[in-house]
Amino acid sequence: MTAPLLEVSDLSVEFPQRRQRLQALDRISFTLEAGEVLGFVGESGAGKSLTGAAIMGLLEPPGRITGGRITLQGQRIDGQAESVRGRRIGMIFQDPLTSLNPLRTVGDQLVETIQLHLGMDAGAAAQRAGELLDEVGIDRARIGAYPHEFSGGMRQRIVIALALAPEPELIIADEPTTALDVSIQAQVLALLRRLCKERGAAVILITHDMGVIAETTDRVAVLYAGRLVETGRTAEVIAAPRHPYTKGLMAATPNLDLVSVDTVLPQIPGSMPSLAALPPGCRFHPRCGDVMPVCRRTAAPFIDGVACHLYGAQTQEAG
């Protein structure tokens, strides 16, 4: 049995404050195989982007990893992610304008990235840059253009080309289509999935949109207030979500075949708790319609892909 491409075990992240430590991630564990697309989904503040930042070694101070381990093909990288960042793990950020240097042509930026990570000479790097533009659907004749000369969707394609240029084993895409309209979103996500599948690269796709998860990912991980609450094959989780939070996310996702102008979508009551005031027990219990007494006292263990007392051994105690 070969080791997974990426293995994250009991990852915990804290932000020390003057009077307390804010626990932003609480023992997150998952694996990722080569060529697989794993989706992280949840509301803002769930810990999705923070998990990606921890893997990349891009936690903003005073945030720090306080527990667990991260391994890439068996090599431990937590605390030393700079050795693999860019070359073995690529990143696609939400806003392409913040990822591209407005004062340099896209060709210059691609060539620099290729030379830095692959050691090619200028001529070979320029040739490879043109090929990458072709692969993401941009005419290589525009290699001398600046970022502002492209549309939002085309800029995101260029960012994908930059992330793929060093031929990484893993791509972390953090809300890569949020700033794009729906039709362009679908094109960019399909492009990312196709190119990564062709290269055998794995993808962690971070999003708040269950529709994007359903269309793009092989497996899904649902996060809430820094904890993993459900994982599984995407088709299975979509068809039969188990955790009440996952059910709420699914119910709030519109089905265009069923909704009308008069349709009112269900909403999950309340909001994500502040890190400074996390509830005891299950962190979702103040918003949960299935809450039991045990939920207010004890966090459910993560068993068989879900962390919920509805499926645990302690359910009888709740009665």
C-alpha cells in the first residue's frame, strides 16, 4: 500500500492573544491521493483557507501550528513548507489581480517562475511559457501583454498557468472563481480539473459553494468553526448528507430545476461563532435543530466520516 500524496494528521492552529489563545483549527485530519480533487466547504470562518495556509506555510503571525503533522509523499513539511512551496505545491488565490504583478508582462512572470523552479534557460522558459498559455486557452501571441489587458476570467487562467508552471504535485485553489460570473466560473473550474487530471496533480479546492463542490470534486470535507464535521465521496455526501450542518448547506443550495421567483431557500439559523467565544461540546449545537443534551457537553468523535452524536455511541445517553 503506497502512502497518500498528502497526509494531514491532527492539525491544530492557534492565534495567541494577550488574554487567551484562539483555537482556529482543532485536530484536522485528512488524506489526498495523486490526481484527486478534494473540496473544502463551509461558511466564512470555518477554517478552510486557514487549512490551506497552514499546508503552504503561509499562516499570518501570530498564527502558528500547535499540533499535528503534515506530510507530502512521506516527507514532513509542517514548519518547513518553504522547501516545497511553489515547486511541489502551487497556490491559486481568490483575486487574480493580487496574484499578478501589474508592472510586468504575463510572459515575464511565467518565464521567471519557470526559471526559478525548473532551472531552464531563458529561451526554453519562454517556449514553455507560450505552451502554458496555449494550454489554458490564451493566444500565446499575447505573452507580452500586461495583466490589466485581460478580462477577469483570462487573468485567472494566467494564474492557473503560473501555478502549474513548476509542475507541482498539489494545487491549493482558494475560492478561485468567486470574482467571476457563473458561466466563466464553470469554464475555469473545468479547465483546472482537466489540466490537473492530465498531469496527475492533486487539488484542494476551497469554496463556500456546494454547487461547485458537486460539479468539480471527487471527495468533500465539510468544516465548521475549525473542526472537520463530515467527509466522504462527493456524490455520496451530496445524495445523503449526515451531519446537520452539511444538511443545512445542501438545503440552502438552490436547484435551478425546482426554484421559482417565489421560492424562499432555507437558511441555517444564527452565524459562525467567534473564536473568542466558541461554545462547549459540539460547536454547531447552538444552531442545530437536532441538538441533544450531550451535544452541549461533549464534542462528538469523528467516526466513519462524520462527527455527530446522532451517529455515535453516546446517542442513547442523550435520551
